[in-house]
Amino acid sequence: GQNIDQPTEMTATEGAIVQINCTYQTSGFNGLFWYQQHAGEAPTFLSYNVLDGLEEKGRFSSFLSRSKGYSYLLLKELQMKDSASYLCAVAGAAGNKLTFGGGTRVLVKP
Amino acid sequence: GAVVSQHPSRVICKSGTSVKIECRSLDFQATTMFWYRQFPKQSLMLMATSNEGSKATYEQGVEKDKFLINHASLTLSTLTVTSAHPEDSSFYICSARPPAGLAGGTDTQYFGPGTRLTVL
């Protein structure tokens, strides 16, 4: 089966850094994705990790440790527009379906 | 690249009627599209995988006779909610996987803007 865990909510201050953790237990692994979703909108792709290590893309970075079944999304220099839900998703070995975690709602305060 | 559109964006219908939602990949061909449902403050739940030229693969617990999926071409998949009831009210989102070579690897899915269905 697939099990993906991430915190439900996080609050941070504008300009600060927030780290969203995601742990997973899946029967196969073909990559981990992070998506951003604003309320009432569809998710937008942020990052993809399939090898261990850190992937940096502007203010957003994503880290993966396959041996630990662990990833995090790091948001730097937070802006008010970063208030959204962040979804962790794993592609399993079979069929390339994505299994999503419950999402982490991030609230950025002034 | 990798733009996915959905139509309509919002629909309100009476209980017992059927509603069709279209999902199109605008700048790439997608042999596989996915349909999700999302209830308020919850994550995405995969309903089915839509395969061009063949039958859709439904997730456990999803009624295939109620949620009809047709993937008529490499750029279009449709979801028809038949005999809709108030409990079917939800946010329906489709996604498509572009060919290998685009950012994010071969399993990256790009999402349509979603369709909010309200059944009265």
C-alpha cells in the first residue's frame, strides 16, 4: 500500500523560511513531487526528485532521501502569495499513478 | 508547454441529471490522463486513469457506471457524472502526462484548472 504523511498546517512570517516535511512508505518508488495549490485552483508543479539530494529552484528547494523515505520542501524569503497548500506526491513503480499526501496548508503572516 | 484545459470551470445542475466535463491537453499529446476529485480541505483522490483508445482504469470504490470516462483522442478525455446527486458535488480535476523530455521527468502530471460541480 501507499502511505504519505505531511503536517496539516504551518504558519510562518513574511520573509522567513519554512520547511515542509513529507515521509512516505510505498510499494514502489519512481519519484517524488511537490505541488502548490491555492484555494479553489488546480495544483501547479513545483519540483521533482528521483535521486537523493537537494534540488534548488529559485526560492524553493526540495530534498529527497530514499533510504529514509523522506523529503522536504524548503520555501525561502516567504511572500504573502506563498500562502497555499503544498502537496507531496509519490509515483509508485506500477502504472505511474501519483499518490498524494493530505497536503500542508501554509499561512504566511505579515 | 504542458498546458491542460478543462471545461466547464463551474457547473450547477439538478439532482438526477448528467454532467460532462472535458479535459484537453493543448500543446502536447497525452496517451494517459487522470481524473481526481477533491473535497473541501482534503487532498486529491484519484478516481480513474484514462487511456487513449482503451477502457479507463478505475480506483477501488469508484463506480465506473456512474463516472463514465472516454478518451477519444490524444488530446481529449471526458468525464460524465451520470444521475448526479448532491453527494457528487466536488471539485473535479484532470491531469495529463506529457511526453518524456519535459521538466520533471516522465511521471510529472500537469493539471487542468478544475471544475466545480454543485448538484442541487
